[in-house]
Amino acid sequence: MYRNHSILFSYILMFVLVFALIGTTYAETLTLYSGRGKSLVDPIIQQFEKETGIEVKVSYANTTQLAAKLRAEGDKSPASLFWAQDAGALGAVSKKGLFAKLPESVLSKVPETFRHADGLWVATSGRARVLSYSPERVSVDTLPDSIFDLTQPKWKGKVGWAPQNASFQAFVTAMRAQVGEERTEKWLRDMKANGAIAYPKNTPIIEALAAGEIDLGLPNHYYLFRFKKGNSKFPVDQTFFKANDPGNLVNVAGIGLLKNSENQETALKFIEYLLSVKAQQYFVSEVFEYPVTEGVIPNVNLLPLDELLKIVPTFDLNEMDDLEGTLKLLRRVDII
């Protein structure tokens, strides 16, 4: 009798193990190429995994590098999704015909301003370019009105920028579309001649301002808020240039679905999650970015979106697809 029970238990255990292995084998998984920093987006990815049971395998790298990688891999890429730091990288990948058109149920959640004209990618959050400065060394009434004023002799050796950073490169792409190649190249050369100090990314610009290395900087808006969160007296402030100046670019982080992905339905679940109120609130409250959907509680630290849109340059994000042209320009000027 006991022997029979032992055999029965063995069979039950075997079936449990088999079904567990089957469940593991067929669990939904996604491969995501993320140009967004791990510290920024890993919490929301983990939350998605917890709520859906879908495993997300993330490859983190520079947005520009990932865009180049996708173009090189073509239809053989293992990625299902590309989550980019800016619209320029998304445009570069969409020009190669690698994205699938997103369904209207997804596109309709986001204003036309924040999505690809043909529905090939959608924004996940908004990010503004700003002028950061040291209030200890620069008075508000002496701040430059335009980004073109940064080439004046009085700012020689006092401005920090990040030419290697994808956000800066996207800004240059936008400037080329707005004011032309010739004027953009002149600005870059004049900035270089005026001793602009290069940093690898945005965070060191904020740190350099606080340390007294520079007086002005050109980062994205949300980096300073992270420092202020830990120290409300952190000695750096920020502002915008005059209305419609190219320096006031509002770019977006966004995501596209690779058309050769074998699990597009699962990938769409991830995109829909990023546009959910829960995820959008995370971007606003924790990352200090602008929402791209309705129903989110505003962050008091941010300029209201309707006011922000009054000072940004009139510009179509879909024109930011010539990333290769920008990289060639930056190499020609010898700043990357």
C-alpha cells in the first residue's frame, strides 16, 4: 500500500515538473532595445513584468548606437521593440522601414504632435531642452535670450554641452531642420571657438555648474530636478530662451515595434502599458518628464504643458529623421 502511494506521489511530482517546464518554455518574453537609462526605466519595466508575467529582456545602450545597430541588423534583429531617447533615432530607424504601423487603438491615446505621421512610433514622455545656470555667478537679467547668444565673448569658456549625448544630437538635428545646415554649422564652430566645454552626458553638466567649472549649460530639463529632490538648495537653476528659440526644443522619448518581431501582440501590451495612467504618472512624478496622455496629476516643478508649448519652436518631430546627417556634421566640425 505504501509502495503504491510512493509510486503515485512520484507520478504527481513528475507531472508537476513537466508542467512547470512547459510553463517556463512558453512564457511570454520580449526583447527590448532601450536607449533610455536603466536607472530611469527599470522600475517601470519590473512593474510591467510583475503585473503581466511577461519577461522583458533589455539591452541598454546609447540611443544613437542602438539605432545604428538596428539598421545594421535589419530584419534579422532579435529585438521586438526599440525604446529611444529621442525622436531623431526613431525617425532614423523608421526611414529604413523596420517599424510596423501601430494600431489606431494605441495611436489615438497620444496627440498627433507626439507620434509618427504614419503611425510608426509613439511618444512615451516629453523632454525639454533648457538653459541651466549658476545663480551665484550669473544674474537673471544677464542671461542670453537665444541659444545663438552663447557664442558671445562674455561666455567664452563658460558654457557646457554634451555633443556625444543622443539628446544633444537630436537637438542639432532639429536645429538643422529649423534654421538650415549652414547656420547650424556656423553655430557649432562658433561654440567650439568660444571654448564650450564638452561633457559625456547631461548629469556632469549640472555637477560642473554646481562646482563652479562653468556658468551655463545645455541639458534636458529633468536632470536638475533629481539634484533638487535630494537638496532643495542645490546651487543651480534653469530657464528657457525667448519664445520659439531653437534652444527650447521639446523632444520626446518614444517607442517603435519592429515589424519582423515574432511576438507583436505581446510587444503591443508593453507599449500600451507605457501609455497607461500608471506608467505616465511614474514618468511625471519620478522621472520629472512631461506626460503624453491625459489623466495624469501634474508635477508642480514642471511648467504646465500648455504654457510650454507656447514657447517651443514651431517644429514637426517627424523632421528629425536625418540622424546620419547630424553625425556627419558633428564629425566635420570635429566635436565628436
